[in-house]
Amino acid sequence: MMTFGCSILCLLQLLSNRISAQWTRDSKLAATGSSIPFPGTDKKFSNLNWDFSDSSRNLPITEVYGGNIIIYEKYKNRIKVDRSDGSFQLKDVAKADSGHYKMTVDLDPQRTRILTLKVIDPLSTPSISCENHPENYTAVLNCTVQRGRATSIVWSREGVVLPVCPRQSLSDGNVTFTIWRAEKSDSGYYTCSVENQVSRTNSTYQLVIEDHEPNPRSRIGLYLTIGLMIIVLLVFISLLVHAWTAFLNE
């Protein structure tokens, strides 16, 4: 009875090990347009297959047997296979190549290997645009990329990460950097650094802030004040002259 129980346990353990081995996985990240190496087996084999699958497709890639290599239509001119171990290199990967790659060796589940590939667009050089709002002395810098999706955006000025004071703020996932009540001292070179899992790049913009000029209402008020002072002065002089003339005539 104990021998039978032990046999069942051993069989279950063996099955568990085989299933576990069958679903051994690795993950790779790659930039579109790059070439990705896929490993082979480290032991002798008679037959080795690679297959691709995603949520909508299952495609054979290559088969290696008896020193012969078959490369299936979808992957012709895109892979180079090593007949000694079944490894291969996939060239010029695109987002459509994201998915699971399964290596089967002699139909042995313990030698099966599955690799998951995710292909990501590298980021283009960011573009920085500037919006000035002189009515409230605000400068707004926007950092955008035309290709790829940034997972990190960092602003800096001459090596110092921003913001550094209450007059500065970030918004829209750090895409927008705003300087409130901008002053001439805020002029300088501002750098936007972007990155994702496969790339990193940056761009620099020279911001120029002019001295603040009085707004039109302030200028009108100033002119009225000066004009009023001139009128008062003229009236005072006129009264003074009139008084002096009257004094002389007495």
C-alpha cells in the first residue's frame, strides 16, 4: 500500500516537474528595427522546432533535423539559423513580432523553452515649443516626441533638475514645464530628457525673458500723473507771477 502511494506521489512529482519545465520562460525587450538572438539547446538533438504565437496567430519559424534546416515562408530572409544548436537571429523586428517563441527539442517537455518578446518603438528626438504670456509674465515649455512613448520625462537647466522654486511647476505627465512670474534671470538653456525601456534622448531650448515693460494701462496712468503734475506746476507758477505782479503795482 505504501509502495503504491509512493509511486503515485513520485508520478505526480514527475508530472509537476515536466509541466514546470515545459513552461520555462524568459522575457526580452527590443527596439523596432533591431536584431534579436534566440538561444538554442546545449545538448545533442535529432529534431528541433521554433514556433511563434500571439493572441491571434500561430506560425512555424524553423525546423532543424539531421543537419538540415527548414525556414518557413513568413521568416525567410529574416533569420539566420545555426544548425549545430538550433539558435537563430531575427532581423529587423517590428511590433508585430511581439509574442511568444517556443523551442521544442525532440518532443521532450523538459527541453522545451518559451521566450516572450516585446518590441517597442525607440523615442525620436524630443521637440520643445515655448508659449509666452506677457499679460501675466508666464513662460510655458512643452516637450513632445513624434515616435515612441516616453515612460520618463525630466526637465533640467544647465544640469540642475527642475523645478527648483515655487514659481516653477510640471504638468501633463511632465510634458509641460511652466514658469510663473518669469523674470530675466529665468533666461537660459532648458533641457528635456525622455526615455523608455529601449532608448533615451534629449533636446535643449534657449529661453529668453525680456525685462518687464509697464502694461498700457500703467503707461496711461503714468502719463496722466505727469500731465496733472505739469498742470499743477503751471497753475502754481501763474499764481506766483500774478501775486508778484500785484505786489510790484502797489
